[in-house]
Amino acid sequence: MTGWVPTTCMRCAVGCGHLQRGADLGNGVDSVRGDASHPTNRGLACQRGVSETADPAATFLSRPLVRRDGELVPTTWDVALGKVTEAMRVAHERDPDAVGVLGSGQQTNEAAYALGKAARGALGTRHYDANTTLCMASAVNAYYDAFGSDAPPCSYEDVPKAESHVVWGANPAVAHPVLFRWVTDSARDGELVVVDPVETESAEAADVHVQPEPGADLTLARAVLAHVVETGRVDEAFVEAHTEGFDDACADLPDAEAACEAAGVERADVEALASALDARTLLYWGMGVNQSTRGTATAGALIDLCLATGNLGEGTGPFSLTGQANSMGTRVCSSKGGWPGMCDYDDLDARARVAEAWGVDVARLPDDTGPGPVGMFEAVGDDIEVLWTVATNPAAGMPDAADAAERLDDVFLVAQDAFHTETVEHADVVLPAATWGESEGTTTNMERTVSRVRAVTDLPAGVRTDLDIIAAVANGVRPGTFERHPEPAAVFDEMTALTAGTPADCSGLSYDRLDDAGAVRWPAPDAETSVAYRYRDGDGWAFETQSGDARFSTGAPDDDLPEPTSESYPLTLTTGRESDGYNTGVRSRGGETAVPTVRANPADAADGDRVTVETRRGSVAAVVAADPAVPSGVLWLSIHHPATNRLTLPAVDPRSAEPNYKQCAARLVPRTDGADVPETSATRSTGEASD
Ligand code: SF4
């Protein structure tokens, strides 16, 4: 066995330091544990992070594959890459946008940066996005609106300093166990308030649980602001000195009483939230807020609550909870929604700087960021002729996934992954990639801390690192884009140099510094600096907005749900995370996929009932788990089951392009067909809707 090698857990965005040991024989990670010397977690780790790193329940890909006569068959790297670059060159010659690229928050910073350089620079396509848009884009937009820049202003250092913790539309007890431990430790002397339609594990641990109707978060947030104003809780000195737009935000505030009724809560719930905000409060939110057609507006309304009550500064602030391990790194460096350093995509200076660094004509860079993943999939098989997926599984992860999967058969699909996923089933070429423990790089956690990812084992034969594969593909399309086998450290230096002087300045970071310090938070504009609380200017504030003040949201209309319940579909389907899963459950569910369990209130279905869950997009056979934690009228399915997204709604937030995963209309239909029906019986809807 090898010695213990320090690395960072890539299972969720808490970013715990791990120690890992390589296997005695062959390749592989033998054992994993928390790293007591890592500044983020000081030895803590959760079961998911340890077991899914050491022993993922998944089928590894070990050789390149190509499709011949309808079958995926093994081939050489030369043949596989030759087919990929030939298909991309032909499509690119017709139109750069004919090649689509979909990345992931599972990649290292180096691979994410390289993929952006390949997509925006070598290919010059606007059809480039990442699955991080599916979970964080609404928060990103809200941060830009409020502070002129992305990412939480606060950090983990503020958790023990907070007096109250408000967790809104998130279940960190399951999604972020180590962080939730810090939150509950801190709340022992304070208060924990959880806002969620479902009585989640986090809600069970809370002092107060507020249960709005699914989809009513914006209504509730505006009700709380109305109540804060009505009860004289506004921090007028802070609002006056450091913000703009407060009067406009308040101009169309709802009547608090009516808004409570619309959100399905009592006035006492709103008072409890306002009262929590009286103290030094961290306001966390997650996918329950972001994954909505109102995601940006709701995240903005939550930031408004912090601004109105002066909850900015030590122990306070808005704190979006990122899911995927390196979603933040994707935001900083992947050139997806902005240029490296979180520079505006339309910023001409940034475009010129990037084009020069990449050695391409600035005109080669696409003019806009593209339509988002859902919009991209509408173009798959139409404008998009070649699609390259990297460490992501859209056949299971996109909303209305059966439609997405069908479209994958209409393009030349290149699937780059460590594991055999549902998407791989549709591929024309499969590029087997290394996973954690097998490659070098860095990752950036949800509170901006960059930490090293290290290999503990040699690369398995037949497998290449993400960075190496991306460089080979990009060089095949545009020779000279990368070194032949780029070193991760050199790519990191190229990436951080591009962030110099930007809002997300990482230019003071290097592998040597990370090795010495264990991990360093950005902004890090020089070799010594690391900023914990952003936007501080002495005792005052200097936000990245034009005026230097923080901005209240513009109060987007609280319009109708995209798919309300109806006579034909009287129930609301929502989705959530289980403790052992991320990324469509690829690492946790193994080869066999059991019939999904649908949680429903005992008033709506009996335990063990065999049902189909139907929405306007399809139907899925399921078994009921009667559970009073789920409100009557609501159905709950795990986001990790590959059948779930056959049911979800592809409507997106108009600002963030994030899908409305958390709410759609559904019905339960009893099954009387004897044996359990396998997942593959999930069907497409006939499309008829009787209402
Ligand atoms: S909390 Fe997240 S980062 Fe930490 S060990 Fe668990 S899965 Fe890994």
C-alpha cells in the first residue's frame, strides 16, 4: 500500500481534505479518511465522501469504445480520438455552433478551464455549458445583481460566529453533512430555522420548521420582507449607507397577511423568520430555491432580507450551498458564463485578454454564452450535430430526460466519463477518463477555497486524465491549443494568471502555496493575501457594482407556477437528494436500478402501494413509501434515480436558464400488474392532457 496522500474530497462542495492510500496491487484507492491537517475540515469527513471515493458502486470504463453496427466495441485511443476530431472538424467547418460541449462541476479546475478553452477558443461555439447551470445559476445571477460579482461574500469562518442560521430550500444534513455539523454546533447557542415544504433531516434538527407550499418561496420571502418593514426591523443605517434600490424593492411589497396565505404559512412563521434575522444571521439556500423558474428572483429576495436587516459582515450574510464539488471552480475559470476571474462575458477588455492568451482571433470567441443546457438540448440533433459530454450524464440528469435521451441518438455523441452512465449508452465514441485518486489538479469549494487534488495510484491502462483528453481533442480541431500532454500545474498557472486584477483574483495562488498552506481562499491577488469576507473596505464596504453599493433586487413579478396542479394532475411532484448520492447517483447506485420509491403522505397513498407516477412528460413505475414528512398533496422522488427526470419539467428561469426541477403537476395511478415493474418500463407520455 502507498503512504497516505493528502487530497480533497470531490464528492460535494464542502471541500473536505482527505487522506487516501493506494492499493497494494494494481490500481485503485484502498482507503480514505479525513485529513486532520486540512484547514477546511480538520479531519472531519462523511461516509459518502469516504466510501464513494474509495469504492464507488459503479462500472468503470477502462477502454475507448466506438459504435460499430449499433454496438459499442473497444478500440484504440488513436481511432477514438481520430473519429472525434474528424466529426468535430466537419461540423465546425459548417458552423462552430454545430458542436455542443457540456461540462461538469465534477472536474478539476484545470480540466474545467481547459474545456472552456477548447469550447470557446478552439471550437468557438456558443453551445457550451455545464451541469452546474442546472443547480447554481440562479444564485450566480442574484449575486451579480446584488454585489456586482458572483459567490458568497461570507465563508465557513462565519458559521461559528452566527447567532441564528436560516436554511432555506436546502437539506444540508444530507447534502453537506460536515457543514451541517458546524451549523448545528453553532446553533446550539442560537437558533436554526429551516424553510422547506418537506420535513427533511435538516428540518428535524431545527428549532423552527417553516413549511411553505412547493414553489411558494418567492411569495414567502417577499412576505418576510413586508413583515420586516411593517414591524420596523429594517437596519436603516446600513441600508442608507451601503445599498441602493430599497425603495423600489419595497414599492410593490405584498400585504404580509395575504402573502402568508398564498405561501401556505402562518403569520407566526413569518415572524419567526423575521425574528431570526434580528440576530446575527447566516441565510443559506440551496436547490429548492435555485431550481425554479423564479430561482433568480427568489435568491435575490433572500439577499434582500440580508441587506434590509443589515446581515452582512462577520457571522452574517447570504450563503448559497453549492452541490457539486467544483461548481465554484467552473464558475471562476471555465469560460461558461463569463471569462476567467468571473469577468463579464461582454467585457471587451476581458475578451481581448483571453483571446490573446489563447492565441486566437477575438472574433473566434462566440458573441454570447449560449442558451443554457435545456436550450442546448433543444438544438441537439438540429443545429448541434456533434455533442461532447464530459463527466456528466444528461440522459438521466436533464429535465424531461426521455426527450433529452432521444435527442442523444440524433447527434454524433462523444461521452467522456470515468463510469458507464445512461449517456454512454447513446454514445458514438466513449472516452474513458481518470477519476479521483488517479489525477492531479485543484478544486474550489463553495466558500471559495482552492485545494489540491492528488493522484494516489497510477493511471489504469486504457484510461487518460480529463485534462489530457481535452487537450488531445482541442489540438485535433485546432493544433497548438495545448501542449501535447499538458501539466496540470502549468494549466493552473495559465488560468490563475488570467484572473489577475479580476473580481475572482487567483493570481496569488500556486501549487507550491497550496502545498504549504493546505488550501487557500480566493480572492488571493498576491502570494500572501487571502480574503475571508469579501467586499470589506476597512470598516465600510466596496461592492463590485458601479456605485459601490449593494443593490436590492428589482422585485420580479411573482407570476404563476409553470405547471400548477389541475384536475387531471392533482399532486405536486418534488425531488430531493438522498444521503449517498450526487450526479444522478452514478457512483452510488451500482449496475442494477431498482424500481424507485415515491414518498407520499399517508393521506394520499398507502405504504407499499405499487403505482405509476405520471406527469405530462411520462410515467414511471414506483413503490410508495408512506411518509408523514411529506405534506399531503406532494410526491417526493430522489434526484439520483435515472427515471425521475423523465417526469420533471423543462421550464427554465428566464434569467439563469435553470430548470424548474422542484415542482410540477403529477398523479398517482395504482398498478395491478403483479410483479414489480423494472425501471425500464418508464414510458413517454402520449402527450395528451385532459385539462
Ligand atoms: S461533506 Fe462533502 S466534501 Fe466532506 S467528506 Fe462528505 S462528501 Fe466529501
